Amino acid sequence: MQKKKITLVGLVLMTLSTIYGFANTTVAYDQMGYASIIWYILGAVLFLLPTALMFAEYGSTFKDAHGGIYSWLAGSIGEEWAFIGTFIWLSSWIIWLMSTASKVWIPFATTLFGHDTTQTWSFLGLSSTKTVGLLAILWILTVTWFAVRGMDSISKISSVGGIFVSLLTVIFAIASIVVLVFNGGHLAQPVTGVGSFINSPNPQFTSPIAVISFMVYAVFAYAGTETLGGVTDNMKDPAKTFPRGLIISTVIITVMYSLSIFLWGITTNWHSVLGHGQVNLGNITYVLMANLGVVLGQSLHLSAAASSILGTAFARFAGLSMFMAYMGSFFVLVYSPLKSFIMGSNPDFWPAKMTQLNKKGMPGFAMWTQAVIVAVLIFFVTFGGSNASQFYVILTNMGNISTSFPYIFLVAAFPFFKRKKGLERPFEIYKKRWITDAVSIIVLIVLVGGIGFTAVTPIIQHDYVTAFWTIIGPIFFGAIAWAFLTYQSHKLAKNK
């Protein structure tokens, strides 16, 4: 039976569902207000489009390899560098597990109570941040226990969560437009000229270095394109369809992100709603949705009590949607990236126990090792003395940098990949060497600049705790990979 080919519309929908993240718009509005729009446009032009085309070339050339980005890097710059690069890619998922295990309690609390109550939680006299940290450790250990035994059926809830998050986007857009119409075109966050789209209302993002560091948020918002790299061989006429689909997707996603950020300004005045201590990068989505419901109620001339109920309903729906999406994704991501890396890479690089699968086909020892690393990281971050606001900034920065860092390897390896002889290349966009080199250099400047400025900003602000945790992820996991390689190569040399 002939496999059904992916159409142009199918590719666009796949790209949208892979990349667009509703929560990215709330974080962008909180950090930079309307000024985040220009960075999202730059991120699309200077990162999303060029890298997606690179990954399509990788994916089509190495379509029979099962190691994902490990195979791409190994075929371009050798197995050792591929192992280090992919280990850092794996670390981005480990940081995601750590971050999500901590953040998942906010939508859980919002669903139950109608607003974020985690900042009042206390266990045995511990602060709220430490209490959430202990719950996060309990979460990662519990999920790992189930997943090691092959009980991952709960992951199916993520598709329901995905539908709910899509509905959330629609509700947000319709409610915002209704408010705009009923308020006679008045914006809660006024536009006072071009400056509103350049200067951030957030005092943390006023220096040039802090503003440029926001590029990492844009890169994070467009992350995930490497997963589309393998679809070109399932397309009819990929040489035309794939780039066309990507250009259309890039335009749609950029417009969706830009429009969403602008729509938040219809109901949310930055200084009155976000400019105080109770709002952080963990609960921002639920605060904005609750505010949207209240303002919608006021615009429709509902009573104060009815408007408040509407706000709580919006917050609860957002909480339930995100909780289901998080929970479903967690049960997959606790084993999927780890298993694919271990199965796809050279087994000689790993200690023997790490590559063993249990009766359920799960790398049990490796998964428990991962769970312990995540638990230890959560413990040190939460018990390191940070308050709730700083805690969620640390988690967000760690996530952004660890997600962006592996792209440095993929983009830097691309010119070497193009110079490799004897490879069958069914799909090529970068046909001239100078274009390949120029585009690779531009994307590398964007990535290294964004990561560098994100790391430097807390140091300039003398916030050394945030600075340490911001940069430790890729360095720590890169060092572990290097240690694995060194140890295993000595062991292999001895056995010869």
C-alpha cells in the first residue's frame, strides 16, 4: 500500500503545531511588551527559516539513519563531536523536565482554586519555593517509576491538552477583539508612537545587553524545527513543496506571535497588571487569562462579581489546558529523547548499564539516572535561596539557553556537511558554498549573541545565582559527555 504523501497544507499545519506555543506570547508580553514583536520577526527571519531549510537537507540526506540529530552530526563532524553535541541536546530535555516538574503545580493550583496559590504553599515551615521544589522532585520520581514499567498511556492526554490549548488561543483572540470593539478601539497598554514597539515597559529589559538577550526567547519560541527535518522523503516534489511550506509557515507563525503579543495589550496594562511582585514567569499565562476574563466582563457591562467569575473561569480553563498538555508531554519526554539518543549513538561511548533495556523495552537504569540528576538540580535551585520570581526566571533562562545551545552544533556543522563528498542529497536548497557559509555565520552570530547576552545580563546586575544557573546546563552536560568519551576511549585502548 502506497504511503500517503504530505501536502503543502499538511506541512504548514505540522509546522504550526510543532512550533507555535501560546505560553510564549504571554512570556514575551511580560518581558518586553509590544517591543518583543520586532525580536520575534527577527528571530523568524534570522533563525527559523534558514535553520529549517538546513535541517531539511540533513533529514533528507540521512533519512535512513535512526539517531536523529546524532546521525546528522556524526555524518558531518565525526562521532565524538556528535556525541557531545547530542548530549547537550539531551540536556535541554532534562532541563525541560526539571522546569516543567516545578511549573506544573501552577496550572494544577489554578485549576483547583481559580488562581495561582503556590506562593502561599508551605510544608514543615519551608518557603513556597522549597515546597514546590519538593513536589517537583516527587513528580519526576513518580512519573519515572510509571514510565520505567511501560505505563505511558497517560501520555495520550497530551493530545486532549493540545486541543484545549488551541481552543484557548481562539477564546483569547475572540475575547480580545470583543473588548477592543466594545471599548471603542481603546488599548489598555497605550501605543504612544514607534517607541512603544522599541522600548520595553519592563525595567529589567531597558539596557541594550538585556534587550539583545531577548533574542534567546525568540529562538526558544521557534525551537522544534529539527523534528521536521525527516519529513521531506514523505512529500511530493519536496524541492518545491518544503521551502514553499516553510516560507508560508514562517509568515503565519510570525504574524500569529506578533498579533497575539499585540492583542494582550488590548486588555492588559503592563504597569497596573504585571508591574508588581505577585506575577512571575511561572504564572504569567494564568494571570493574563484571568485579567482577560475580568476586562471582557467589564466591557460587556457585567457586574463586578460576574466579571470576577468570568476571570476565574478563564484562568481555570487555561490551567486545565496547560496541566493536561504538561502531564501528557512529561510521560513521553521522560523516556523518548533519552531512549532515541542511547539507541541511535555508538554503544561504545556509554557505560554498559546505560544501554540496557528492561523487559518493557525501557532503558531503566538510564531513566533512573536521569531522574536523580533532575531531582538534584531541582533541589539545588530551590534550596539555593531564590525567591519565587527569581526561581522562575532561572528556570526560564536555563530552558532558553539549553534549548538554543544544541543549534550552535547543528548550524556550525552544516558547512562541513555540505563539503562532504559521496553523500546522496535528494533535497538541496543551499547550492552555493558562499551562501552556505554566509547564512551559517549569520545564524551563529544570532545564537551566540543571544546566549552570550543572556548569560552576561545577570552578571552585570550582580545576580550571580541566576548567572550561574543560566549557563551551567550546557557546560555541565558537555563536561559529562567529554568525561564519558575520555573514560570509554581509555577503556577501549586498554582492551585492544
